[in-house]
Amino acid sequence: MYKVWAVRLPASLRGLADRLRWCTRGLVVAVLSQVGSVALFTVTLVTLASMVVGVGFLILPVVMIAVRGLANFHRRTAEEWAGVHIETPYRSTDLDDPYDTAGSVTHCRQLLSDPATWRDFLWTMLDGLVGLVLGLLPVSFVAYGLNGIFVTPLLWKSMGPHWGFGATWFITDQSAANLAIPQGILFVALGLLIAPALGRLHIRFNRLLLAPTRNALLALRVERLTETRSETVESQAAELRRIERDLHDGAQARLVSLGMSLGLADTLLETNPAMVRKLLADAMESSSQALTELRDLVRGIHPPVLAERGLDGAVRALAVGLAVPVEVQIDLPSRPHLPVESAVYFVIAEALANITKHSGASRARVRLWYAGGRLRAQVHDDGRGGADAEGGSGLRGLQRRLAAFDGELDINSPVGGPTLVTMELPCAL
């Protein structure tokens, strides 16, 4: 019997702590619902009305930043609290100069033509009541129950005969006040019991209004594909220019030099045999260097180790050749298609190269696995952090490389470290 309780007690405590967390979350939801409904909804109404006189065109973008910030907070908490992913539905907008009146009008037109703007507006209006009730009800039950347990039996005399303060009956004596204790226990238990269910119900309500509709998903998909297609074309053009430059400055120059040496050797063949031998030696060296440069160029397009060993072996070869100790964990049931394999390899190679050049890390870890029709990889190091894809580094190029396959690259690198680079792209093995 002792062993059974020793096992069950920690689980019971974890369950109680989880229900208490849901009560606290409910209080946060109730407060934010009033911020959204009373403050943001009212300000949005006033802003829309003031657009008649032109002032609203300058205010609306700022108001929408606040509304979308609150909505995005609820999207993040839905994922963190209940594992429910709510995708962001907003269309991209352009505003080159926030002080340009024409630009502000265009920006407002884009915001108001986005269905997600009006769904957010409806959400702020309804969440004032829905969030208040669903968030505050469990907290109210717990608070009312605790009041009945600890306050009513001790302080009822100072308040005189009364009804409702910690009890659901009229209190006239100590016995009636003491009955508030078992009732308070029931209220606390009821509040803790319903807290997770009401919290998840509020998340379902948020998903109903904050998630993109089917048409919005298609529009976002088209927008993303248009953007990634443009980035892919630019990336491929840049890659072709790089190959052309490497050929022009490297192998082509050496081959031209080789041809000139052989031509000169042919001219001096009968008059200066010693010079011919020297020219032939130089030609052999030039041909060897040109061959090496061509091999390096081909290796940059598609590394031979990737073709021979696959992604698993190629990544392990990268890790072995790194100056920093790298732990490798790979779980791939079979090989992806060659283009996907090449893209993932180069992204991991660049991430590992950045660790060596910039991070100052003492250890690194690479994890690569396949699940749910998606290939995922993580590169982690314990370095100084501070990596930023928007800072002009090669990380933006890695994002463009993955975007060609509808993949994503996420970088979590606070100043002081550590750095976690996560990539994910859909593919079939």
C-alpha cells in the first residue's frame, strides 16, 4: 500500500499544479479580454470613425499593431498551454514611409481589405464576454471556496447575520458559519476541476476566429509561393553568376595560360629545348591546378560524399572534419530526393561553418530526423549567440535555399547563447 501511494502522490501533485496553472491562466485571459474588448475594440471603433476626417489613416496602422499583437499572444499561448497551433492569417502589407499620407492611405486600404482584420475586430468584441466568463469562473469558484473555508467561520460575527459571503445560506450562528467549510471545499474542487476544460474551450473559441479561413489559407499559400519563387529565381541567378565568376577567374584563366604555354613551346621546340621543357612543366602544373579548381567547383554544386554516402554519411563526415566536437543524432529510414538532400546538406554545412567561425562554442550537436512527412534538422551550439538572419549574414541565404522546397529555417540565438538553428521542409523518402 505504501508503494502504491509513493507512486501516485507525485502524479496527483502534478495534476493539482496543472489545474492551479489553468486557474492562473484563466485570470490572465479574463484581464486580457477586458483589455481587448474595452480598450482595443473602443479605440478601433473611434479610429474607423475618425477616418472620415483623415486622422484615422495615420492611427489605424498603430491600432492594428496592438490588436494583432494581442491576437498573436493568444495564438502563442494556445500552442504553449494546450499544444493547439493557430496559424497567423495576415496578408503582407507595404509601408515605405509611415509619414507619407499616400502611403498611409494605401496601407490602411490593405489592412481593411484583409478579412483577418475584421475577424480580429469581431474577436475583440466577443472575447470581452467569452474570455471574462470562461477565464474568471474557475478563479471565482476557488476564491469563493477559500473564503468559505478560512474567512466565514472566523469573521462572520464582525459582519453580523448575513447571506452570501462565503456561504449560500443566511448565517445567524457559528454552526451555520462552520457549514461554509465543506461547501468551500466543494467550490474549490469544482473550480479546479473545470479550469482546464474552460481554458481549452476558450482556446477553441480563439481558434474559431483567429485561425485563417480556407480561402485565407489558399491566399496565404499563393502569396508564399509567389515570394519563394521570386527568391528561388534570385538565388539560382546568384548561384549561376558565382559559378560563371569562378570559371572565368579560375579554371578558364588557367586553361588560357595553358594554351599560351603550349603555343610558345611549339614555337621554341627546335630553337630552345630547355625553355620548352620548362614551359611543358608549367603547363602540367596549370592543368593540375585547373583540374583541382573544377573539382572544387563541382563539389560545391553537388558534393561527391553526398552522392556516395547519402545525407546520413555526408553529415557525419562534416561533423568529423569540424574543429569543434559535434554530437550527431540521425534517424532517417531512407534517403530523400537528391535536390532536398543537397539543400539540407548545404544548410547544415553552413550552420556548422558558422559555429567554427563566429560562435566560439566548445560543443555542438546535430539532430536529423523524419516524421509526419517532414524532414527536420537542428544544429545547436553553446557559443556566444547573437546570430540574426536579418543582419546581413549567410543565414538569409539558407532561408532562401529552403524556401525553394517550401521549407522553413528558424534561428533562436539570444546574445550570450546558446544558438539553436531549426530547419523543416516537407518531402517524401
